[in-house]
Amino acid sequence: MATQLTYARITKLTKPGRYFDGGTGLHLLVRSATKKYWVFRFMFNGARQDMGLGVFPRVPLADARKAAQEARVQLDSGISPLKKKADAKAAKSQIAPKQTKFKEFALEFIEAKRPEWKNQKHADQWIFTLTEYAFPSIGEKCLDAIETEDVLEILQPIWKSKTETASRLRGRIERVLSAATTKKLRTGVNPAIWRGHLDTLLAQPKKVAKVIHHSALPCSEISALIESLQGREAMAALALEFTILTTSRTGEVIGAKRNEVMGAVWTVPSERMKAGKTHRVPLVDRALAILAKAKELDPQSDYLFSRGGRPLSNMAMLTLLKRMKCNVTVHGFRSTFRDWVSEATRHSPELAEMALAHTIGNKVEAAYRRGDLFEARKQLMIDWEAYCMGATGKVIELRAA
């Protein structure tokens, strides 16, 4: 009579071999003292076959016997346990992709990409546009079921009235679906792709809506604005004047910390720059005076401009301009500076572009220009300060860089 296995005996087995549990077909395959595997051996269509049932002790003796008994019942019904197991696995793999909804996957995609986006606002904009326009239509739709008609249903109502938003939304849907294809959660052509697909059905964005540039102040009026800002004690006024004098972007200034300033040089780290490169800014006398005043107003803060240790909001300077009834944008002052360089100075356009931290479009020129022309930019900033502080706002004769 075949001997049945017991837990005590199994734990003591160390010699490699097969140890059968009576005559049930269930046996323990021992490779070593720590490697023991459950196997169910059976005959099907005249051929001997083995089916793995798990590893001991993860699968205990009682569970292994139960699995072997279920396999024996299938054999008695003329069904191969191995084929049934393979069919169940294949069915599961085919069903899984169709269970993933667009909204669920899109939110996971945004969280996965969030670390690479420099600005927190970027992730918020993704969530807002998808929530506002895409989720109501395809949020609960399976990824593999989304088609061109679904994308058009989302885009067409806003393609003419909100062209820029619609164009960005299309790109975001395309990226989400592209990621889903990479993860094998959908197949076929990406229904949100533009070239060779949606561009045959929708008008070119540039043909639908004209580009609207940021409202800028004429350079002849800058000194009057600076004088008005200096008559205010608000932190936002200090930040705005500093932004104008350094020709910086809003995000570069409101996120600036005191440890970024050494002497008369402010080094903006790459993660806060649009071009993704560290940028050195020469600070003129008035800019340094502004920083000293800002520190007096919030001495314990880590930021250059803050209230109670917290940096100014993204809208603080724009809100101040609206209260002053000045119909321009903060970014527009960079255009004011650029106009002043061209119209009122002998400084080169290339130097102005470097002061604005613009990326050099010409690859050959970029390869040869390895320095940041800091000394030349320092003189440019001194001249810009003199112009901004001028009481009359008249064009003055400036030195060539």
C-alpha cells in the first residue's frame, strides 16, 4: 500500500527525488532541502503528463490534495487539467485590457509624469482640461474602445471658440492613448494623432485663431510706472519692480530664494527656467535695494518675495497691475525691454536675447556661443535701470556693449 505524505515527513525530506502521496497522482518533487514542488501526474489520451500545483510550504499539503482532487474530477469528465488551466490564463489576459477605463489610466499617467514637469501648474492644467472636456465623454470608456469619432465629439465643439485649449487637449489625449498602447492596453491607430489623421478632419489651429501676444507697455511709459510702484509698500510692488529690472518671468521671481543671490548675482536654477538651463542675472543697485526692503518686510522667509514665509501667488503681480488700472501683463514687460533695446540703444539684439534667457534657435550660432556674456549683460542691465528710473522717460544716449 502506497504511503501517504505527512507534514512532519515533508519537512524532513532533503534527498532529491519524487515522493508520492498514496496513489492519487499527487507527489512532492524535492530538488533540495529548500526547494520542494507539488506535482500532479496523470494520463490523458495515452500520454503521461505533469501539472505543477505550487511550492511547499507556500502551498500546504491539504491545498495540494484539494487541487489534485479537482484535477482528477476534470479528467473523469474528459477534460485535460493542463488545457483548462491554460485557457483560463489566456481568457484572463484578454479581458484585462478592456477593463481599464480612460479616466483611471489618464490620472495614473499624469502622476507618473508629474516629476518631470517643472511647474506644478502643468499637472493641474492637464487634470483640468481632461476633467472639463474629455472625462464626461470618454472617462468611463475602455481604452481599447476609444475611436476617432469619440475624439472629434470632444474637440469639435471648442475647436473654433477655444482653439488653443482644444489643441492642447488633443495632444494630451494623444499622449495618454499612446502610453496605453505601449502598455498593451489598446491596439490600433491612435485616434487623437494629428498628422495624417485628425489634420484631414479639423482646420489647422493657426488658421482658426490668430496668436495673441502678451499686452506690453510702451517703453516711453516705463519710468512713470516704476515711479508709481516705488510709491507703494506692498510686497507685490517690490516683486514687480524687481521683475521688470531683471527682465525675468513671473515663475522665476516668485519661486526665487535668498540663497540663490550671492553678492550682485542672482543664479536661477535650471528647474525654474523655461529653457531648462541655469541662468545668471546681474543685479543692479536698485534691484539689490529692493531685495533688502523685501527682507525687512519678511525677515524669516527663505524666499526673496513672500508674506509670512510663503511665496507670493502666481497672480499677485498681475492683480496689482489691474488695481493700478494698467492694462498690461507681467510677461509683457519683457517685450517692453526688447523694444527699448532695439529702438533706444546700440546694444545688440543677440545680447538682449541672452538677457531674456531665450534659447538660441540657430544651432551653429549656439555651438560657437558657449559663454553667457555676463559682463556685457551687466552693462545692459545698468543702462536699463537708468532708463527705467528716468523721470522724463526720454530716450537717453547709451554706451555700446
